[in-house]
Amino acid sequence: MVTLAALQQAVSAVADPEIPVLTIADLGMLRDVALGADGRPVITITPSYSGCPAMRVIEADIRAALAALGCQDAELRIVLAPAWSSDWLSEAGRAKLQAYGIAPPTPSRPNCPRCGAADTELLAAFGSTACKALWRCTACREPFDHFKCH
Ligand SMILES: [Zn+2]
């Protein structure tokens, strides 16, 4: 019999396929891990971006993590309301993004994650993925991704 703590640990460690330094727990996508009355794990997640193809990968990774614990029969609940917001990103998640060279979500112009300069310009509204915008620092001239606010 798997414990709730083991389930939480395994599911929390599932990484975001687009930003592998972040887990779904860092992103705030993982809303709840519970054991149902019948002993089946019930995992509740809210996708960070509706229609994001990463969601299928995340679902498969959660099932794989559960299967590794011997839970073949889990219930995955996708909850769309309230909608995910970049405010759900944890402080640890923001620090990991910064260290990875991606400016964490900000309501205003992002600072350069490399040199910290505030003087940055938008190059493209869609960066390497739809979830990121491409910016360039006018101080160190380096382009960088900015995790977009929703
Ligand atoms: Zn810079």
C-alpha cells in the first residue's frame, strides 16, 4: 500500500517538459494529491496553458511516476477553473527560472536574467515555445526568454 507522502513526493517531482528545471509543483500546476476512498490515487492538476501540447507529456509522466510506485490505476483530474496564473509559480520556481536564464514572470518589463539590467527590449512575442517571449538585454546584448504572464 503506497502512502500519501510517497505519492506526493513522486508526483511533485514530475518536470515540465518545456522548462525541465521546473516541476509541476514549482509551477503550481499540481493542485492536489489525495487517496480516494477505494485507495486509488487522485491527482488534480490545472494546465499552465490551455492547449499547451506539453500537457499530454505531463499526464504521461505523472502516470509513469505513479506506475513506478505500483499504482497503475490512478485518477487524473484536470481542473480548468480557476485558470492557472503565473502567480502560482513558487518562489523556488522563480529562482530556478532565473538560474536557468529565463526571466520569471513579471507584470512589467523583465530584467535581464544574466546581468540584471532593466534595459531590455521585446524581440518576439513567441519565443522557443508559445509559453515564452524572446527578449534582448540592451546592456549585455544577450537574448533571453521571458516566461509570459497570463
Ligand atoms: Zn544583460
